[in-house]
Amino acid sequence: MAASAARATSTVHARSPHHPPSTVLAGARVVLPTGTVDNGRVVVEGTKIVTEASTAEAHVHDLSGHWVVPGFVDIHNHGGGGASFTSGTAEDVLRGVMTHRRHGTTTLVASTVTGDMDFLAHRAGFLSELVEQGDLAGIHFEGPFISPCRKGAHSEELLRDPDPAEVRKLIDAARGTAKMVTLATELPGGIDSVRLLAEHGVIAAIGHTDATYEQTREAIDAGATVATHLFNAMPALGHRAPGPIAALLEDERITVELINDGTHLHPAALELAFRSAGAGRVAFITDAMDAAGFGDGRYQLGPLEVEVKDGVARLVEGHSIAGSTLTLDTAFKRAVTVDRIPVEDVVAAISANPAKLLGAYDRVGSLDPGKDADLVVLDADFALKGVMRRGEWVVHPAAG
Ligand SMILES: [Zn+2]
């Protein structure tokens, strides 16, 4: 009865939400998993991409001279717009999410930095509500189970060995929304913790690690599947001691995160990783902190103070690089125009691969019909011109 009543109403009001008008994006170069289609069409109805519009009434956007690519998926992101995912209020967290969304990131996993165990468990419960309401795609715990030798911008006194019981405590506190834990798998309890994470369907990410090549292989065999910001916060590649980098690059089971901001990685290192792993095993991340999309100045990263100057974030004490101010639209443009990576491979690294890691590729990560209408419009120079999330424009392509 209720359904037929709704249908009756929608005949009277043609624009009823039950039969939303379609949006047709026409004339653009559309990047699909099967390749790029020139003069392609993307049809959006409600929140989804569809094959054909079901009504003649459609808004047509002429996007000739533009690219349409899937919305970006960031699996490692600590904040933005002046807000931190580790310490901000719900309003702050949403401001950070919106900042990245305006830069094309339609799916975002919130990363925490090292903190006290009780604090992190409490924070997990808090962030899980934002996951449940659809604003975040999950939680990534970076620390506290990391190596003091490779601590980067994490407080040394709060670091601890990866005890499986404590890892369990964090993932339980996240109530099914924990997606990834970065840990130094060579520490006591590391391998058991990797096994526990794999059993619970949470990504075990090897990072902030001092592991040898052999120790890294052992962690991969135990179930680790991601390399946290490959090259950063791990021993360098050596010809007698190849270390974690060689083990992570060579293994088909591993996806390597790369921070493509021009500061964290030399372009040659990025190219080496991209060629060695192949486009199917790279995930571009921001590792962004509060200053992303905000500006230079002084910030807090957990308990540590950070100075951002010319967009580069460094600890006030020790001057270690402390996260980035990167947004994924900048990473995309840089990958195509500076690194000369084919657009289709950049789309794999920035949308499809991270969506697959999250187990969300049935909903996001490509422009296939049936998926969420999450997409980014870029001009011929790869500058961001439009962002749509779940069928709604976040940045309208006509807005300039
Ligand atoms: Zn990080």
C-alpha cells in the first residue's frame, strides 16, 4: 500500500525523489577499468551510476575537453582543513573530511597517530560513529605498535610492542570499523598480531619498521598485505641488506602506499616502485595532517608540535617530516604531469586499488554502472573542476 501511494504521488510531482531526474555527463574522456573512452557518457540517477537514463528528463553537462575519473579513495589520512582525526571534535573531523572531499577524495579512512592505549580505544569508539553514518570509510591505527628506531612523528614514550591482546582491544573498540593497523612486525608479538588482524579481516600494514628483508617476508607470509608509505620510516634499500623495501616490492600479495607530494619521495623512487610493483599494486595516499587544504603555521600532531612551512610539515623538535599537506587531486596531477604515469594507471593507484583493499570495490573505485556516483572532473591540464559524491555535486563543474 505504501509503495503504490508513493507512486501515485510521484506522477503528480515529476521531480519527486522517487524518480529523480538523471544527470548525464557527456563529451568527456571517461576512464573505465577497460580503458579510456573518448567522448564518453556517465549517467547518474539518484546516488548511483546507471547504464541508461530511465526518464527523458535529464540534466546534460557538456564536459568536452575534460576527464571524468572515479572518486579518489584515501586509506591513510590524519586530517585536513585545520582539523585532526586523532584529536578533533565530530565537527572538526567532518571539516577535515569535507576539505579532502572538495579535492576529490570521496572515500576516506581516518588515521590516528600514536597515543595512550585507553585514549586510542576511546577514539576508535568515537570515530566508529562517523563511519556508521557514512562520513568515513573506516579507521586506520598508525601506531602505537611501531619501532622506536623509525618513529617518525610519533611520541617515543607511548610506543609499545605489538601485543595481540592490545591489538584486539583496539579493533574491538572500533566495533567493526577498523580497516588497517600499521605495525613494526619485527617487534616481539608482531607476527602473532599480523595473524590476529588477518583473521579479523583487518589489513596488517608493515610500516614504521626496522625489519630485515627476511623478517619482512615472514610478516607477509603471516598475512600482511600493505606497505605503509613505502620508503618512508623504514631502512633504505641496500645491496647486501635489501631490507623491507625489496621484500615489499617483489611480493604479489603486497600493495605499496606512496606519498606522491614531491617531498616524501624523489620522482625516481616513485618510478622505481611503480615499475617494480606494477600499477595494480600501488595505492596513492596523502598521509595528510591538519594543515592539508589549510596553510602554513604551527599544528599539533598527537602530542607533538609541527611547523608547516611552504606546505612541508616538520616536527619542531628534530625536524623529521611529519605527515604531508597533500590532497589527492595534487597527487593525481603530479603523477600524470611530472611522473608521466599513464592516466589509467594513476586511476588504478588512486581509486581502484585502495577500494579493493577496503573490500569496497563493489560500491566505489570505478565508474561501472551500479556503483555509487562518486566521480571527479578534471580539465585537460588535470586541474580539478568537479567532484560528485553519491550523486550530489560537492564541487560543481560549472562553478569555475
Ligand atoms: Zn600516517
